[in-house]
Amino acid sequence: EKDEFAATFATSGANPVVTEYELLIQKLMVPLLDAMNEVGGDVRSQGAHVARAFGAQREMLEEVSSRVKPSSDEELMAMLMETQDALGAIDGINESADRLRKHTAMVAGAMTAFGWVTTQEPRQYIGDMLNAVPVYGRQILQEHGGREHEVLVETLKQVLRGLQEYVGTFHPSGLTWNTRNVPRENYEASPEAKQGRKLGAIDNEAKVEEGEKLSAMDDFIFDRVVPFVESAYALGSDRIRAQTDAVQKVFKAQRDFMTYVVRCRRPKDEDVTMLLGETSESLMEVEDCCDNAADERLHLTMVAGGMAAMAWVSVPANPISYISDMVNSTPVYGDKILREAQELEDAEEAERNAEFVRLFKGMLRGLNDYVKKYHHRGLAWNMGGIDLAEALAQDLASEEGNTTSYTPDASVNNASS
């Protein structure tokens, strides 16, 4: 099957945009399919759809190189439909996978690199997917000793590097349409063609009103975060209260960060890091509250571990799986808290501890639901938005700015009043 797949894309030598993509398939894609077949199981099943996705994108690129950009999103979506179907199948296998879940999650995340055709900075987009591979790759290599697992991780990275190099050559600023309408057989990858019109984002997330993303986060905060905060304060521990204040700072910082996500095109990586500075500092505060000698060590450690889910904004490919891992780790300490609570003589205190664990899990699940709906393939920046510099200038000039009124203590008091 692998040889048949490679033979399907024998190079014709007529169109470098297509022939170079075919070479990428033959040199890098085939070894990846070999590795996926060797690992077997659900990973092998994903391999058939990975091959289909590359084949569909090859056909689309041939069409792109022979015509001007479509005048409607509907026509463009039709061109992308086969690739999207294949990616959907890859995601579906990952969702139902069991024994090799980290493998399938790694593959599904990496394959979102096909979304480069909807961005204006495709090299950076693919680079984000490439940088995310080690998130699961390291865990896979720690848990599985076979050579086939190492080969899978390495060949997957090679494919993404090859795709990144290809895109940098022929589509450095987004899909390069044949703006001169030159016949395909005479097409050359000239500098003029490379500066063709850019394709804007057309994925489902871009169809969502940007303001809805922000209001949905507000709903999540008041529906899920505030109840957890109240339950934490109800435990009457100064240490837990201090950590809970830091938790609120994290959510406030991330909500403020989202005001830029909904307004701006994706900025440079260093600018994103700058915007996330307050979130990172607040997460460190949460972690610093842990104390192994404290009576509340289980509570503090559970929260610190679970709050790592807020780093989903730095996981470009598959943030849902990342958050799910944090949710699934909660019982490690949550179950111990519940067991100790059952031994308490005060039934009300036992119930407060149980409520604390339940609402913390609910908060993380609520975060996962939010991300799944609005940022399921990573942060959904507003591709039609303004530059970050302009947004920062607007905020500087505005007396009220764009920050939320959600603040530690006040949010809880307002919610209960």
C-alpha cells in the first residue's frame, strides 16, 4: 500500500510547486507511513488518513498554482473539503483511541499543520506544530522502549520540517495563487508569484463572532471559577485562601490576554510570550503556595497540578488533550482528600472538602469545554484583526482599557451578594 501511494505521485517535472510537494511525499511521507504501520493499532489506522490528507493537499496545490484566488469562501472551502475530511478522520481515531492514546494525540496534533493554507504566516504556523511534537514524544519514549516508537517520533518531525521548508519556498506569505493566470505547464515559482494574494482564515473558529469568545470566557469564569473560589474559602485555611487568590489572578490574567486574541492577528512569538507574562507569574504563585509539610498539602498540590492546564495557550496543536491530561491527573490527590474527609467527625467539614474537589474538577472540565468550542486547534487569533501594536496603543489611550472587572475577592463578594 505504501509503494502504491508513492507511485500515485510520480513527478511530472512540469510544475515545481507540485513536483516539490511530491518529492516531499516520496522522501519523507513514505518513511512516516512505514513507522505508523510498524507501531500498529490505531496509529496504523491514522496512517491511511494521513496519506489521504497529503494526497488531497497535493491536488489542491496543483489547482492553486493554475488559477487566481476564488472570489468566495464557499468555493475555497470546497477545495479544502477532502483534506478536512481526512483530518477529521484522524481526530476521530484519536478521540476513540485507548492503548496508544499519546501516539494518536501526537499524530492528530501534528497533522493540524495542514492548516497552514489558511494562515498568512505558514512557516511559523507549521513551526508551532513541530514544537508541540515533543510534548507527547517525550512521554511516548519514556513509556515505550521499542525502536518503532522512536522512529515514529523522528519521522513525524522530519515530515513537518520538510513541509515547513516547502512552504517557505513556495508559499512564504500564505497560499500563492497564480495571479497572472499563467497556464500550469508554464508556471514558474517566481518572486512575483510568491507575492500573490494572501488567503485569510476560513476555519470554523473564524466564523465565530470574536466577541462571543470573550463573553463565553466570562460565562465560564462566573459559572465555574467563582463557585470553586467560594468552596476554597469555605475551608477556612489561610494557605488555601492564599493559593486561591493566586488562582484568581491566573484567570484574570488569561481573560485579559484573550482581549488581544479576539482583536489581533497573531503576533510574533516573543510578543505572545510578553502578553502571557502575567499568566506565567501567577501560575508560579500558585505553585509556590505548595508546602509538603502543611496539613493542606493534598489540596495545595492538587490545585497546583491542575492549574497547569492554563498553559493550554502555549500548546498550539491539541490543547484539548493537554487539558484532559490535567483533568485526569486530579484524582491522584483528589481521591486522597476524599478518603481523608470520610474519616472526619464533622460531617459538614467532610462535605466542604468533597465540594472543593468536585468544583475544582468541574472548573477544569469547564475550561476544556470552552477551549474545545473556541480554540480546539490552538489559540484562534483574529486573522482579520488589527496588529498588536495598534491594540496596545488603543489600550494606552483608553482610560478604561479592555480589562475585565473580575477581580480577586470582589468577584466572589459580588457573586454572593
